[in-house]
Amino acid sequence: MGLMTGKKGIVFGVANERSYAYFIAQSLVQQGAEVGFTFLPMGKMEQRVGKAVKKLGIDEPWLVSCDANDDESIQAVFDKWEADHGTLDFVVHSIAFADKDYLRPDMFHKTPRDVYKNAIDTSAYTLVAMSRSALPLMQKTDGTKTTPGGALMNMSYYGGEKVTPGYNIMGVAKSCLEHTTRYLAYELGQPDRNVRVNCISAGPFKTLAGAGVGGMDKMIEYQEWASSMKRCNTGEEVGDTAVYLLSDLSSGVTGETIHVDAGFSIVGVPPHKDE
Ligand SMILES: NC(=O)c1ccc[n+]([C@@H]2O[C@H](COP(=O)([O-])OP(=O)(O)OC[C@H]3O[C@@H](n4cnc5c(N)ncnc54)[C@H](O)[C@@H]3O)[C@@H](O)[C@H]2O)c1
């Protein structure tokens, strides 16, 4: 019996087998969860996500289109989930977007209004919209789920806390996402709701979204040198921490941002390069 046996939920954000969401889904499945997925209706995303999900050993995946910039599209995902599964235990929000032309050093002050708004909308507001749609389903109970409640988690990066040149508007969006996590945690954590909301702040990782950030190679190199553990975190480590946050193991934890970054964020002034 796994830590997630008997729990079911939706993972937003698998693009391929490199996505952080893929590793989160992998750990959830290993721990016995029943997992459904969404894909961004663009290009060959449906095929790509379907192919990745099959590698997790799910032959007939629950796979639904979702453009998270559209509230109706989000609601349609949860309506379909309710029709097919009835109740919901967890949601993984692992999506973000910002125009990569502005994810370059010295480009933050040039960010146009629409680029700024779109980054915050896609990368932070979508968590509010998802939690609103998830809440009624998390309140429902059935034969296997006897207590109302649930858990949501999302993905951030250190650039939301401190300036990381080139991360720019995405850093502002992550700051917004982390504080959105806290406000949602307060309202949804009330005893009649019993829904927890937490965040993982993970290290740099070469994914589709990661490739759009100018200077990703330098961020990885710097983390390998400056972090406590002298390495980057793995996708599996993020996946296993997500299991903790979505399982009953973390029943007293909400509104937190847990760093899974091999001890990078705790270091103020790293040793001199020669040491
Ligand atoms: N890669 C890194 O270095 C890194 C580090 C820390 C945190 N993160 C965060 O992890 C999360 C996942 O990113 P990733 O690095 O795995 O990259 P990824 O490209 O694999 O995943 C990003 C996902 O966002 C989805 N998405 C974008 N716009 C969307 C929209 N409008 N509607 C629905 N889905 C949309 C994409 O389809 C994709 O599946 C993001 O929040 C990202 O900021 C990434």
C-alpha cells in the first residue's frame, strides 16, 4: 500500500518526460495515486503528453484539453473529472509562461504591460482559478473518500525571492504565486473546507519552459558550485516532495514553500571561487 493509495487527482503541466510535472506524476503513481492529466491545446501537445504519460505505465490515460488562461476551459476540466470520478483529492499546478524575449538580462525594465499581465495571469492567477473549481469536488465524499478536503501544490523558483538577472517577469510572477499560495491556504484551510495549499521551490532544470529562460546553463552551473550539496536537485526529488505535500504525511502543513534545491537558497554568500 502506497502513501497515495485511494487518492485521485489532476496534474496540470506535463509537456514531455522532462517536465517537473512528469516527475511529480511518476512519484504519485508509484505511491498508488490515480492520476489524470491535461494538455495545452497547441501544436502536437496532445500526442506528446499522451506519449509521456504512457511511459508512466498508464495505458488509457484520463487526458483532457486545458488552456489555463481561460476560466471556462479550467472549469470544463473539473466538470469532466466530476462526471468521470465524482470526488477529487489533489491538484498539481505545474504551469508557467512568459514571453521569452523579456527573459534576458537587462530586459525587465522594457517589459510591456501585456507581457507582464500575461505572465502573472498564466503563472499565478491560474492557481486561484483552479482552486476555485477544485474546491466543490474536494468537499464531496464517496465510498472511498470519507472526509471532505484535499491538497493543492504548485511550482516556484528562487528567482521569486531574490533577483536572478534574466528571470525577470517570471520572478515577479513566482513571488505572486508564492503569496497566492499563502492567501489560498488561509481561506481554504478553514475547518469546514480542509484544503491545504503548498508550493515547491525547485532548482533550475532543463525543460521546455526552462529553455526559454536566458542564462539557464549559468544558473545550473552556479547552483552546482554555490549550493550546500554542490549539485542540482533531481526531478525525482521534486516528485517525492510533492507526494509528501499531497499525502496525509503533511496534514499539518499549509501555505508553505518548501525548497527542493540541494540547499541553494539557504546560502547567503557562497565561498570564494578559489576556496
Ligand atoms: N525548469 C526550471 O528550471 C524550473 C525551476 C523551478 C520551477 N519551475 C516551474 O515548474 C513548472 C513546470 O515547468 P517545467 O520547467 O516543468 O517546464 P515544462 O515546459 O515542462 O512545463 C510547463 C507547462 O506549462 C504549460 N502551460 C503553459 N501555458 C499554459 C496555459 N496557458 N494553459 C495550460 N498549460 C500551460 C505547458 O503546456 C507545459 O506543460 C513551472 O511553474 C515552472 O516555472 C521550473
